[in-house]
Amino acid sequence: MGDTRRSDAEIITASVASPELFGEIFCRHHNAVFGFVARRIGVTDAADVTAAIFERAFRIRHHYRPSQVNSVPWLQGIAINILGDRLRRQRKDERIYLAIPRKQDSHDLTGETDNRVVAEQAASRINRVLGAMSANDRETFLLFALENLTYAEISKILNVPIGTIGSRISRVRTRILEEIPDLEQTTGPEAPGTEND
């Protein structure tokens, strides 16, 4: 038997008349949105920002396009706007574009701790490079490198042509490798900006 669960589009459309239904969207996608935010700014502030994202989504739900069956790209677009507003309010030296999630397990092994230190150092260097890039290039790259989205998915979220997505990602990769030539040696072949398509 097929999945009889209502699509996000159906729920959001119905929630215009019955606001309580929007809670299902929160339940379905809270963890995904929280993770999306935490990878940008860290866990500490992610809960507040995630709440703001869902609050804005609720307020503008009447603008939702019913043809978009899954609401995650829509929520990610809202997240990008809220995170952008947050960055603009911060001093340049306080901005974080890429956060390394904190490990919850307190029984961290020495090797894992060493890897974490290397990852934090690499993230700090990448953040400096990202800070010098345009917001469009930076966000496109982060959607690709952090969220593992395809060019088509990023194109849908940002509402720009796929060719533009490719150009932006290539530009950021080139800049990162120019500014941090030892990145692959430091972090291994999976370093952001070094993976193959």
C-alpha cells in the first residue's frame, strides 16, 4: 500500500485556513532545519534561529507554491535569509559561516581530539576566505559542501540557473585552494573545496 500521508504542500495550503495544521511541518522538518543552521553558526544559537525560521515560515505560508511538494527547500531558503540578516548585524570579526559541530560524547579519544583540532583550524581558515567572498558565492558553496545538495537542488533553493551554481562553486573552490594551498594535506581528500563532482 502506498504512502497516504499528506504532502507538505497539502498541509501548508490547508494551514492557511486551519493554522494548527502547520505544526506538522515543524514536527517533520525541525531536525533538518536545526542541523542546517547548526552547521552554519554552531549549536549554541541554532535553537533560537530555527524557531525564527519556522515563525517566519508560518507568517508567510500563504505565499507557499503548492507545486513544491516538499517544503525543505523553502525552509532552507528562509533559513538563508535569516542567517544573512544575522550576519549583517554582526561585526565582521564575529561572523561564522562554517561551524564544526561539538561532539556530545565526553569520552573522546586522543585521535578524535587531534582530528577535531585540525578540523577547527581548517574551518577557521576557510571562514576567513568565505568572509571575503560575496554572499551569493558563499551560500552557494555552503549548500554544496555542507548540505551535499546537487546543483539542481541548490538552483531550486536560490532560484538561479544551474550554470550560475556551477560558476559560483568553482569560483569559491579556486579561491579556497589559492588562499589555503595546504588544505588537502591538512584535512585529507574530503576537505571542502577538494571533492570531485
